[in-house]
Amino acid sequence: MASLRRFDIGSISRKLNRINARISVANQVVFPCLMMRSSYRFKKRFVKVLPNGDIQGGFSRMIISLIDFSFVRSLTAHLYTMKSPPPYDPPSLFLLELFRYIDQYPNMDRFLKDLRDKDKGRAYRTYAGIHMDHIPTKGTFSHFKARLGEGLYNEIFHILVNIFHQLEMITFNIIAHDGTLFPTRARYKGCTCFSEKCERIEANDVIARVKKQVLYRLNNLAKVDLEKAFKIKIDCPCDTLPEKVKRPRIEAMIMKIGVMDESVSQNQIHTAMLFGVKEQLDKQGLCLNTIRTNIAELAPDLDRIILRCPKIPTDTDARIGVRNDPKNSARKQKIFGYNMVLSTSVELDLKLELPVAVVNMAGNGKDGEKIITLGQQTRSHHDCRPKIDIADAKYDNMDPFPLSITTPGEKT
């Protein structure tokens, strides 16, 4: 147990004093915004370990009390300008996201509810430098992630990994690799083969077909129920569908003929003119109502219409992945989202498993294709040579690749 004394709070705190100073010297870019909606300041706090091994105040308090996150402000300074509206201090938003993961909140809504609570959120607000009258929204975090991008998040992540490496809590001797499916916030709408083409689908006969439907109803008023709407659909143009699969139909619009009254809007008038049926409708005292439309663009000469497929999710980078159902291992569960492939350093002495590299990809991606990328990411940021790599059977499900590359005449 003597070898573990270097991991007591006192020893770690003394080491972190030097580590924080080195990181601060290496990251001294001045943040351009003078006015901000939050203000993070590093403050050393007493960390108490309870008799049962728990940390008083939780791991969030321990991390914020020992590690100075001011370097996040320096790393992100180039993304802001003096003319920007007062932003949130970047370390504040980064830490709030970190607290959410450390304390295992199921989603951002639940975390923000506690953050706004006068008592439950007091510690989070104090640690992150957030004021009660300036609580960020979900959109604030989404915008912050988009601003930083995956590359900058990875740079911040590896600075933290390097801190734990210097503390000797990460040795890189045993590396385990595994993938985890997680859902996207965007709602899945049923199509598995969507692509960029689905954003702009050209339809040449929609106007003619609408006019035909309207004229048929006007000429058969005794037979047709005007209360019933009619749909205009086109064939899906997807070129990746198997030949034996029936080609789905894409809804262009849903319309209905109604009785004209004094409340007829300009949109209704323009719609009837667009489809060339205004004169016929006026004679019958009727109008054309658009219930739903997926038209994205009209050509100036009205010879074609551009549609956006209604089955496209908001998040077009996500895909369906399959995993074992946590509630029933005999069943498979489909998740529309992403696959996070994570490398962790297994520390047997400390009984810890800490992340050292991460890659995100679409939910249907193969974990095995990223194992080389993970290794390159780890070696590019840290001076390490793992002795053992651990992965499950799915990492064998990939094309073979050479373990070493030699030049002509070189002996292997």
C-alpha cells in the first residue's frame, strides 16, 4: 500500500500546483471579450475524503478544486471577437457539461432544471462562475459545441488526459477499446437511406397533377367529397435501394378544396393562381387550401418544383446502429444516433479505468475500423507505448490490414 501514498489528496494537490502552472504558462492567449455573461475563476478548495472513501461534495467538487480550467478560455479565444455580443465564459460552459456527465444526468433538460434550482444548483453555479440571472439554455450548449468543433474538444480532452498521466493515474500499459451507441436529439423519421440528394428533389409534374386533381373535383361535385383532402406524391429517387424493394413514395403536398368566404387569404389566392385554377374555383365560390407541403423551392418559370423529403431527420450525420437490449440481452435494439468508440487505460492498482482517446462516428459504423485511429490519436498527444490492447470480437470484423510496413530490401 506504500506505493499508493502518492495518490492521496495532499500529494496530488502538490503535483497539480506545478502542473496547473505549466499549463497556464503554455496557454496565455488573451480572451478578446471584456464583457461576459459568466466568469470562471480557479479557486483552491479544501477536499475532504470521508471514512467510506467518498469525496465530500462529490467528484465535481474535487476536480474543480484541484484543476485550473482557465486554459479552456485561452484555447477558444480565437473563436471570439471584440465585436461579439457578451458570451458565456468558455470554461463555464465546458465545466457545466463536465458536471452533467460526472453526476450522470440522463439529459440536458434534467440538468438545467437542477441548475436553475436555488439550492440544488448552487454548487454548480459557484464552481462554473454562473449567475442565477444568467442561466444558459440548451441552445447555448449546442451553439458552444458547434463553435468548438470535434478537433478543439479533442485538444481540451487530451490536456486533461495528460494531467492524469503526469499524476501517474494513467500509465497506458493496458488499453481497452469499446464502442457505445448513443441517440441523437434529432427525431428519426423512418428512412434508412437518406442522403444529401434528399434535401433537393426535383419534381417536374407536381403543378400539372394538382391542377388535374382540382379540375376533376370541380367537374364531379356530385360524386366527390370536398371535405376529403387529396395527396400528391412522387417516387423516391434514391439510387441505393435494392432492386426487389418496392420504391417508397414521397409526399409533395396535401390539399383540400373549401368554400370561399370573406376570410380568404392572399396565400390562398396566390396558391390558386400558381396551379392555374383560380378562375374555375371563383366560378364555383370555392378556394384551394394547403394542409401540408414539402416544397422547398419554386423555379422562376414554374416549370419545376424542388422538394425536401419529409422523412429526412434534422441530424443527417446520424445512422441506425444495433446493440443488445440492456433489458433483454437476447433481443437486439436499434438506436438512431452515433457510435462513440472509446479507448480507456485500465489501472489495476487503482481499480480505475480512465478514458485516453475517443472517436465519434455514425451509428452504423464499424468499431474495428477506428482502432488504428484511436492508437494514432493517443500516440500523437502522449509519449506512450501500450503493452496490452483489449477489444471484443467485433474488432475482428474488418478487412485485414498490415501490422507493419517495410521498404524494399528491409528485413521484417
